[in-house]
Amino acid sequence: MQFNGIDFDTYFNHYPDKNGYFGRYGGVFVADKLKAAMAEITQAYYSICQSRKFIAELRRIRAEFQGRPTPISHLERLSDAMGGRVQLYAKREDLNHSGAHKLNHCMGEALLAKYMGKKKVIAETGAGQHGVALATAAAYFGLECDIYMGAVDIKKQAPNVARMKVLGANVVEVTHGLQTLKEAVDAAFEAYSKEYNDAIYCIGSVLGPHPFPMMVRDFQSVVGIEAREQFLDMTGHLPNTIVACVGGGSNAAGLFAGFLNDPVDIYGVEPLGRGKALGDHAASLTYGSEGVMHGFNSIMLKDAHGDPAPVYSVASGLDYPSSGPEHAFLRDLGRVKYDVIDDNETIDAFYKLSRLEGIIPAIESSHAVAFAMKLAKKLEHGSVLINLSGRGDKDLDYVIEHYGIHD
């Protein structure tokens, strides 16, 4: 299939290019001392990802340890509640071991670290799901693990902080700036710049300098590959629409990868938070402009000085002032449409899915559920597949404290 001059039959052979660019987005914008480290990781990934031994080991881990493939669930009662004209389905990444999609790339990155002879993995986390997943992978492979997390998110996500510590990770509290995800990434990069000889930075999304946007997308593509095959087996046809939440964008990139070459509408859902004012949301692709941060060029939210702007979302995993470079590229092409959902719509979807389907979703995933609910009311017919990227155990205390129990 061709779209705006791009042949999606061969898309993954050409994007990113050899310099790590998706069109004009991506690249490697790091200090000179880290360029060699990025080149080492790139060369190792290009070599190892084609290795029969590496691929076989990763497949074994996915089946025997992660519990893949994860199923697709037909959300029949939620579909009926939205009018019944459109049928809603969920790809159940909440059933992936550790409770979210994050383990898909963490096991791959940790396996890569082992092949490279590294002794430690370093990462940032917002909602804690990436931190838990990497701590899980580190325990599995016998690696040291440092997780950097903003003080605000540590308070919001106490259950995940406890899980990381139980798994043996060293959780490093970040207390500068807004004390959320952006600052955690800053701190993790700074630590990695001092330890890159013995450690690998396992970034938590499809962002950062090349090769991370490509590498995380490739490891996450198992979601879309599984979902496409499962949906065809279940219904005999492809979904009309697929939907995923987008912060950095790893779960979305994984789902989208399976359907880019199909006649399927694709939506990425960003957090509108409290509203459109700068500082009240984290919808970079909707309201941002081109800029460089954390080693890559993409679309970002900027303050009056052109620096990364303060952001907010009820979902700790989405409050980041930029998005992955491939998402910016797909937005410009028009192949993926990006829209927004606010906090109130998100919490409503959180409770509706819980009450009608017995599935408690992560607040991040609830953005996608909310958008799919709106589509179901708007469209005349068809099917919508939601990437239910994580479970909501981590969010229960926060939701109940701030929003109460909905009737």
C-alpha cells in the first residue's frame, strides 16, 4: 500500500535510515563521549537482531516467561453501552507478565545487554511500568538495575515503586524541576554518560537517540503482529480502526507496526489533561512544534524560551513534552491521525471498562478506551481494536483518592 508517496510494503526497510531518521525526525543529538556508545549499541543490535540464536532465545522468553501471545477480548457489554453499532475489542497487554506492554522491549534490551557483556541496565520511569518491567528483566538475566523516577511519580505510583524494590532494583528519586518523567530521563541520561562502558541505557519508549526509537519499535511490534493475526482468526476480517494512547509512544508503535500496510484507520491518543493551556496537558503532537531534546529531533511542547515546556497528565506514563520521532513522521504523512482525550473522559473510561467488562485498565490505556468509546458513538458501523497497554492496579489508590468511587 502506498500513502503520500511512501510504499508501506517496504517501509521497515527504509525507516529509519542509516543515520536514524524518519524523514527529518530522529537522529543522534548527544555529547561526543556518548556517540561512540550509541554506535556500539547500534552495531550490536543490527548484528544480533539477525542472529538465529538471539531470535530463538527471545521467542522462548516470550512464550515461557512473558506469557505471549496475549489474547484479544471482545468488549461486548461496553460496545452495547455505546449503542451497539460499532464493536470494540481490546488487545490485552495488561495480561503480559508484569502487567503492561513494557516487558516486550525490556526483555529484548536486557538480552542485548547480556550479549554485549554489560553488567548493568539503567532506565527512567514515569508510571513505573517500564521500571517494573526492566527490574523484572534484570532479575531474570542477573543484571544490576538503576531506575530513575521523579519524586511526584514515586508518590503517585507507590505500588510499582515497591515492586521494583522487591525485584532488586535501585530506585533513584529525582527531585529537581517538576520531578516527573522528563526530569527522570534527564537524570538517567546523566548517569549513563558516566557508566556506559559497563551499562546500557534501556530507554522506556520509542524516543531518544538512534537506535532506541527503532529498537523499541521492533521489540514492541510483536503486539501488532499478534493482533493482526488474532483479529483475522477471530472475525475473518481486519479491524476498521485501531487505537492506542501516545506519550513517548511505545505501545502505539508496537500496535501500529502490524497494520501500517493495511486499509485500516489508525489513531494515536494524546493526553489533553486539564485543557489546552500550556502546562495543563502533554499533547505534543497536537500542540507542539519541531525541536530537539533527550538526543532526538521530534515534535515537542516548548516554553517561551524554546525549551521543553512543563507538562501535565493524570497518567504519569504520558506526561512527557515530546513524542517518538516515528510518530511525528507518521503524523506528517497523514498515515496516523492523532487526537486528544482529557482527564475526565479518561477516568470515566477507566470506570466504564472496569464495571462493564471486569477489566481495570491503566490510566494511560484508559485514554485509548475513552477515544474508542467516542468513535463507537460517532461511527455508523464497524470495529475498533484498542491496545489495552497495561492494567490499573498501580492506579487504584490515586484514582480513588482524587476521583472517588464512581456510581
